[in-house]
Amino acid sequence: MASETITITDNRTGKAYELPIQNGTVRASDLRKIKSGPEDFGLISYDPALSNTAVCTSRITFIDGDKGILRYRGYPVEQLAEKSTFLETAYLIIKGDLPNRAHLDAWTKNITKHTMIHENIKKFMDGFRYDAHPMGILVGTLGAMSTFYPDAKNIHDLESRRVQTRRIIAKIATIAAFAYRHSMGFPYVYPDNDLSYPGNFLSMLFRMTELKYKPNPVLERALDILFILHADHEQNCSSSACRSVGSSQVDPYSAVAAATAALYGPLHGGANEAVIRMLEEIGSVKNIPDFIRRVKAGEGRLMGFGHRVYKNYDPRAKIIKKLAHEVFDVTGKNPLLDIALELERIALADDYFVSRKLYPNVDFYSGLIYQAMGFPMTMFPVLFAIPRSAGWMAQWAEMVNDPETRIVRPLQVYKGEEIRDYANMETRPEPKSSETPIAVSI
């Protein structure tokens, strides 16, 4: 049997190098052995956006994009969405195995008792403008939580990590609900720990004058499933940000705030909002053929189709499509659904999209569900961040315990000026910068 190595011949020198292959990878540091001469730093890999670079080993989430497979700790996401709850799935992602009844009860109790937030955190949130984006409030408040729990700095203490994990999963839902109420000008609603995790969240969002909020069981379960589907997704932008920031050994609140900030970006957490705006722009089923024509001509984008990882139908999208009909039976059909269904039908019958492996992803239908449930689009990324907190904490803990973890410090390819001598002000030439000065407003 051939040895697990690869031989690279440097055509500059004619020298051959034999590098080991482990788990289908070559260590980037081994490339440093390849030098053109004694003064050469050594070969480095150049990989914008890390599109073909593994930055860690992980046991949490497995994705096979070509086959449309997503598994948490080995369990197919389809089975978890059908049979599990978000808190049970969070336990699985963080601890590695599904809990038995006693462990799940203890886990649920430990999460539930941390749903309240310090009154000073509420005052902190009151300081945001009335029209502040809920996601901006969430980012800022999560970062501020590190000042309320200084014990979180003990990242190498197992019990401290456990407590912070419970706090973050419990309190992020409360902070998210308060951010929504703040943006609406409504008084905050405190947690009701008699309700389930999604039920309590719905209560904090939508309870008005009723003494006891009773969530609709269909909507409560739908939100639970959506939370399961968004709980983790391997080394995406926000999880990578969590690990990268966490590698400095900062507290987990700061790392999760960084992850939430990454999720705030329209290319990550804003994709389902872009789908809604696209469907609104199309306006009618009869306008779809012309829209498809413009997309194929490069005059627009088909939002909610295609994925950086999946080259097949996103398994989460299939679940959400079915879920949408169940939600609409309660809320009434979202008028954009007919456009979405027809757009999907036409696109999947068109070789232009199929040959490019552009299939619906998780964002194509999730926004329709959130909109039907009464969420403004500003809340869409917040609803993403709540369940992803479980994945972030699992990724963070795995990073902390990994003996190979070092503070993240990528290399660069420098393409700037060579050495220049400082010149006096009077003899300097006109600057070459073509940047437009930024106007500052206060």
C-alpha cells in the first residue's frame, strides 16, 4: 500500500519534497520546507477567505455539501428536527451525546434558571436609541455581559465554562426579546420559566396585557425546529470568528459578541431578508419569467439559491419548506409564498441553475415563516443568533480544549511599497491616494 504522502517538485530548484498527508490534508507549515534558497522564508499557501483551508479539527458538525448531508455529532439533522427539541439538541452539540431523561431535565433546569438578566443590563439596553437595530443591541449587550460575570475569564476551569454556557444560551433569548421590545417601544416582558424555551421567547416578544401568555403550539414547535436547524453549521463566518477571537483566551461573552457581529453582516445573517426583498421586488408570479431572464443575463441575483458548502439541495431547506405550510395553516398564507414556490419550480427545471448546482438553501423559506409569525425583518438575524449560541459555545469550548490551539495569526502577501525615506513636509510630492475624504457627522 502506498504511503500517505505527496511529492512536490520545486521547478525553481529541481528539488523534490515529500510531505505527509493526514486526514486528506497537508499541513501548511510543511510547505515552509520548500525554499528557493537559504534566504527564502519558505513557501506559504495563499487562500483568500480560507475556502480550501482547514483551520481546526472538530467533532461537532459534519457536512457533505455534494450529497446534501448535515449531521450534529453524527445525528442527521432531519431526525433531530423531527424528534428532538432545541434544548436537547443544544445538549448534544455541547456535550457530545444525547441526554437521558434525568440529564435533559437537569440541563433544562440549569438553562431555565439563568433566563433572568441583571437589572443593570436592562438599563444598559435602555441607552440605545429608540430606532437602534435589534442586532446591534444584541452585539453590544453580549459584549457588555463580560463585565457582569468576571468569573467568565477562568476559561480553563470546567465548571466556569459550564456556567457561562448555560448563561449565554438562557440569556441570549431574553436579550433578543428585550431588543425587539425596545425597538417597538414596548415595555419589557420578563421570562416565564413555566414555558418551554421557544414558548418563553414568544411570551417575552408578544405578551401584552394577558396575565399568562399561551403560545400557539404549532408556532412554538415551528420555532423550536428552526432553532434546531440553525444550531450549528461547521466553520462558517461567525463560528470561525468565535474561534479566532477566542484563541486570544478572552472570555466567552466577548467571543460570542464577535460571532454575533459576524452574523450581523448581510452575507451571513441577512440572507433570508434578501430573499424577502427579492420576492417583494418580483411582486407577482407572472413577473417570474422576466426576473429569471434578467438573472441569467447577469442583471440580478437569485437570492436563497446556492450555498458556499452545499452543491445539492440544502437538507434544512427541505424541512423548512414543509414547515412553512404548517405555519401558514395557523397564520394565514404569506402572500409571497406562491411567488417563492413558482420561482423554485422554474429554477429547478432550468439547466442554467441546475448545472451550476444552485439549489434552495435554508434562507429561501425561513424568512417567509418569520414574517408570517409577525417578526420584522430586522429580527431575522437575531432569530439566527439565538440558536447559534449553542454552536458557538460548543466551538469555543472545543477550541479551548484543543492542545493545538494557538492565538490566530495568519500570514499575508505584502504588495505595498518597498522602503522609502522620510521627506520633509516642504519637499514631499503630491500624495497618490485617490480615496475620497470621509465626512464626519456628529
